[in-house]
Amino acid sequence: MKSSNSFLSLFVTIVTIVIGFNSFAQVPEVGTRESFLKLDNVDQEQYLHIVSREVEEVAPDYEAVYEGLVEKSGATSLGQVFMTIDKFIALGQKIWKIVEAGKPVSNSSFAKAISVIPNMDDPNSTFSSMSNWKMPIVRSFKVTYKNGFGSEVISFVYTVAFQYGGKYEGKGAYLTGLFVTASNISVSWGFNFNASSEVISIANQGSLDSPIASAMIKVNYKASSVLRSIDENDLFFVNGQGMLQRMR
């Protein structure tokens, strides 16, 4: 009886290994249109069908981020005012592309960095008289899409960074150098990918005498093939006290 059970256990193990090997072997490698056309119709559909998305936090590339912040610090202007509320103005660019047709956008994201500072007549003069800026907060997230075979067909890393704590005439906690940039973009044959970022709101978390600037940032991205198009977004909250919270 013991011998029979051992044989049955060995048989099940061998079958499991064989099935696993066959499943692995059936995953096609597609790098060109020609290799795709060699697949049968079922495999073509499986290959092009996006079935899952995963988002995980990863270690940031601090060197690239700090180089960008240095580049931004040398700019002669903070950009255009695009949003105003009470004591705050937001300067920079409200919406900007970070990935287009699977490639990082060539225009530097750092040049479009956002500042949320006191609402004064001369923003550049106001900014130059501010002090107490803290070291940048930097966080990066990797987004991965898989197809029907479980293969990774699209991936990219986006980084959210900003400086905080700036004071005007010794008061408040403001934001500058807020941006989103993309890196490590990988898009397999037959797929397309685009991404953008935008500021959707700013607010005062403090009092009128001691304001705390805050902003909501949305990272939008679209993955597509001829079979399916998926629009997703991640929402972030940042403030002048150094908080960076991913809302979804």
C-alpha cells in the first residue's frame, strides 16, 4: 500500500512538471510583425489581449531627479500662472506629456515643474525672496501590463518629486519643483503606450496667517493594442509639510 502511494505521488509530480514545462514552452516570443503572423489566431489574440495591470513602488533614481532640480533652479522664470485660489498661485504647466507613442517626451519635465507660492503681483520676485526650502521628496512607481500569456508587454517607471517648506516673510509652507517624469519604458511589438500628468487642484491646509500649500496631481496613462485600450490614472496628494500620499 505504501509503495502504491509513493508511485502515485511520483506520477503526479512528473505530470505537474510536464504540464508546467509545456505551458512555459507555449508562450510565444514576438518581436516583429513576421513572428506575430506565424502564430495561429488563438495565440495572436492571447498575445494582444491586455489582461492585467500592476503598480509597485520602486527605488527612485535620485541622481537623475537632483540633476533635473538643479536644471530647474537655473531657470529665469517659474512659468505661467495656471491656477489661483485665495492666497496661492500655481505656476508652471498644468498638463504635460511624459510618454508619447512608447517613448519619453523629449521636452524636459523639469522645465515644467510646478510651484505653489503666495499670490503676489510679481511671482518671480516673490519666489526669490522665499527661504527655508527642504530637501526634495522623491518616490517612484513601476507600472506593468501583462497579456493573456502572462508575459510583460508594457512597463514604465514614473517619479513624483517636489520641494517643500518654503516660507515667505517667515511664514507659511509652500511647494516648488513639483513634477512627474518617466523612465525605463518598455513597450513590446503590437502595443502602444502614452502617459501624461496634470495638476487638478490646489488648496490651503493651514490658516490665512500661516498657509500650507497643497496640490492634487494625477498621472494618466493609456495602454493599447488592436484588441483593447485601457485608460488608468494614479492620484497623488502633496503639501508644503512634505506629505506625498498616493490616493489610488
